[in-house]
Amino acid sequence: MILVLNSGSSSVKYRLVSLDDPGPGPGGVVERIGEPGGVADHRAAVERVFAALPGDRQAIRAVGHRVVHGGVEFRSPTLIDDAVVATLRDLIPLAPLHNPGGIAGIEAAQAALPDVPHVAVFDTAFHATLPDAASTYAIDRAVATRYGIRRFGFHGTSFEYVAASTAALLRRPLEELNLIVLHLGNGASAAAIAGGRSVETSMGMSPLEGLVMGTRSGDVDPAILSYLHRVAGMDFEDVSELLERRSGLAGLCGDNDIRDVLARRAAGDEAAVLAFDVYCHRIRKYVGAYHAVLGRLDAVVFTAGIGERTPEIREATMAGLQSWGITVDPARNVAGPPARIISEPSAPVAVCVVPTDEEWAIAQRVQALTG
């Protein structure tokens, strides 16, 4: 059995995976770490994970850790040792909201299971194939080089898994396919994937750039930051809080849960209507841009919580793209198996819904590395 841990700043998500069994396996989440009513720290959270799992710890042969940011140092799954942990600490400035929790989870799990291999699987690794033209920001090269500023991209484990699953759904070799994959959850990003390789993605140096998200703004004019500093007296922390936690759907209408936004939209709430329209417009814009990057497009793929479960979003984001061969069949869009093609049968570009399974993908990489 492989234990997969996804440690955030205030939660640890977990799942016990047997690669011989395609079922979901036991799992859950320990929340409110370090908060009133919750556990004290990540070590206590990991102990609670073991208390909730069936069987004993001896059944666990390896632990896979999702790590959000691997910088340029980590481009593939990596066995964790003291040197790796030290490098992850050096990378904290690149992901101050994500990597500290990941490190704390690693150390807690190592203390609980010191005699099994621990493997870090990085969200950024899949995007190591980005060409220079896509990964380079147009700022002073000396500054960018000195501080490691470039596009890294995220959700890589999901993108890689979904691309392979889409090839299986379409019954075509992955090496022949040009895909646009839309990972739409509370965090959201898009990727252009050519022959199984990431060639463009919407998140950048951090997970803030790109699509509209639950609480994150996605793309904004950088001048807004200095403007708010000058005119509103907001300091760096104020602006960061605004863009990370008080923007996106929540900033537009007060709700970050798409289900609440859709219910309010259906009732005619103007703020929810606007939030929905901005959200879908941004996705459609990226689909058009990535179609241009790829040149030829074989499929647009929706995945993750919103992408898999929200037909209204799929319909609205694909609307008006018929001249590009992109259509959505209303009947297929609302009903069918979890992985399915929802475009018109004769459409030259397939529109697909393909569930992601990041825990399973992490377990596969752990197994490949540890044997």
C-alpha cells in the first residue's frame, strides 16, 4: 500500500492506494491544524491520519507527498532526504502559502514512518517542458535570472494523468494528440499539451496567475498593485490578501463556491451573473489563445471538481466556438459516464469530460521510483 499525503498550511488530505485495486481506497482530510478546535500541528494531524486508516502502519510500503512548488531544482519525483527538505525550505519564497505545509507534512510523516521511502511529487514538474518563449517573462533578464523568475505552472500531476486518460478515451496515441486541458476547481488552470508535453500553461511563477478562481484573481494588470499602494495606501500584505483571498468569484459576488454562484445566477442575482460571465469569458479566452499556440487542436478536456460536475460552465465556455469545430451536445453534457465525449458526434474537435485522480497518479510515480 502507498499512502498519499497532500499537506497544506491548515489541513492534511490523505488516501491509501493499492495499485492492484482501481477503487478509491480509504482516505479523508484532517482540517483546522493549529486552529481552535483542531489538532495542534502537522505531527498530530498525521497521527490522526493513521488512527483513521484501516490496518496498521506496517502495510504502508511508501509515502507519496504532493509538493506544490519544485522550482527549477526538481523536475521529476524525488526520494526525500535531508538535502531535499533543505532545498524545499529554500523554495518557500516561491510558494509561501503552500510549501511550508508540505514540508511540515513530510517531516511529520517521516517521524511516524522512518523506515519506508518518502517521495516528493511536484505540481510544477510536468511543466518543465515549457519552451523558453512560454516560460520567460519579459522583464530584465539579469533580475529574472538572479531571483529565479519564470513561469513554472501548477496542477502538473493532474494534467499528466488527464492527458493520458483522454488518449485512452479517444483511443488514440497520446503522442499524436494536441489537447487543451482545463483543470477547474477552487484553484484553476489551463494547459496546452502537445504529444503529452506541456507547451503552455496559465499559472505562472505562483498559482495566482491565469484563470479566475474561487478566491484568486487570476490575470490582472500589474500596475493595479502600485496604484493601490499609492492611492489606497495598501501595503504588500494588503494587496496580496486582496488578490489571493478576496478576489475571484468571492471578490466578484461574495461566494467562492460555484454551486452558490449558479443558484444565485438562476435567481437573477446581478453580481452572480457577472461573476459567472467573467469566469467563463476568461476560460474561453485561454482556449482561443492555446488553440493558436497548438495550431491544430484535437480535444478540449474539462477536469477537476467544477470541470467534471458543472455542465453550465462547460456549455458557456464553449459557446460561440462552432466555427472552430468546437461544439457541446446538450444531452451528452448533462448525463453519461464520468469519462465521456460531450461534443457533437461529427465535431472535428472533441470536447471531453475526464475525471482527474491526483492521488492515484502520485502513487503510480512513487511505485515507479521505489519499485
